[in-house]
Amino acid sequence: MLITKNIKPADVILQNYHLIPIISRFGIKFGFGDKNVEQICKQYGIHTDFFLEIVNAFNDKDYNPYEKLRNMSLSLTVSYLLKSHYYYNKVKLPFIENLIDSLEWEEEDNVKNKNVLKKFFSQYRKEVTEHTANEETEIYPYVLELEQNYNNTGKTASSLLEKLKTKSIKDYAETHDELNSSLLDLKNIIIKYLQPAKNQDVTEQILIEIFKLEKDLTDHTELENNVVIPVAERMETELKNRN
Ligand SMILES: [Fe+2]
Ligand SMILES: [Fe+2]
């Protein structure tokens, strides 16, 4: 189903609950009543077309939002990516960590098993934190600076022209990794090697959360690779030609 501006978000969620974290990432709170997407977006100051691209991409794996997103302001994508970073670092990773803390084994094995799991989890958490921090301090400000100058048909800031002599988004594209490299270890530890915990339901919950986060992060990286990087590259070329 294609989600359009006339559809009610309440119906969208009833039809696909996987959209819940996406909708809340935009700051939209429950209690939509009978408002449609356009009315809700207006109420929250959200760019409706951008919102529709993101929710449609999450709703249908065959939906390709990239072309339309590349033609919208990069600041919209960056703002969404920043909200996603917050969600990973401040909501999901602490949530999974709490679940790990609540696992229980027989007394003598409890500390040992928990420490093994925590060690692998903290490696993963560190990977995500360092990756997102680098983007927030280096990459996103740079692409926003590119866009600001690109939109300003007057003089390009000399500070940016200096940067363009040595910096290129291509360097970032080459090193931009998938973010999930420590995840396989973590999943293997839980699925294959760790002694079963007494509360198997929590183990199950942890695994489901990890798989969901992995998918979310993969989509996130795709958005960076297919929107932020090519648009920034286009702007770099144009700005160099202009000056
Ligand atoms: Fe990111
Ligand atoms: Fe990234």
C-alpha cells in the first residue's frame, strides 16, 4: 500500500506496526484522532513529502525513495539522520543493555556470563557511538555547509573553498562502513555459545531487538550512501566549477 498525505496515520500503524519507531522519530505522538498525514505533518511542522518518502520506504521494501530525496533539501535528510542517531544511542542501545542486565543465570555463572555478553555488546555500542559522533561533528556539518553555499548563488565562503582543496565526500564514502561488523559476534555468542539463561524470554527479546536495530542501521547507512553522499558530491563539483 502506498502511503499518501490523505491517509490517516492511525490506519497506517494498524496496518504495519513496524512504522511505530519511525513515526515517533519524527516527534509525532499518539492520539492522532482522525487526522490525516498532511494534517499531522502540519501540526508538527514536518515536511510532508519527506515524511512520506521515509514511511513508504519502511513500509514497502521495494519502494525506492532515493531519487525523490536527492531532489529535496539535504537538511531534511540530515535532520532525520540525526534523530535516528539519537534513537540508536539514547533509546535502543540503552534498552538492549538493560535487557542484558536483567538476564539471569544460576548464581555462580551469573557474573561470568553477563560479563561475556556485556563485553561483546559494549564493542558494538562503541562502534555505533564512534561512527555517529564522527558524522555529527565532521560529515553532517560539512554537507550542510556545502548545501548552504550551493544555494547561495553569490560568493562561496572562502573557508569552504579552502576546505574543498583538501576535503572530499568521496574520502568519507570510501571508509563509510555498515556499522554492523561487531553484530555477528554478538549474535553468535547468544545463539550458539552462551549458556542458556534462566529467563529465556529475555534472551529472545534481546535477539529480536538486535535484529531490528541491525535492519534499521542498514537502512540508515543506505540513506547516507544513496542521498547524502551523491548530493554532496554533486555540490562539491558544482561549487568547484563555480569558483
Ligand atoms: Fe549516520
Ligand atoms: Fe553512517
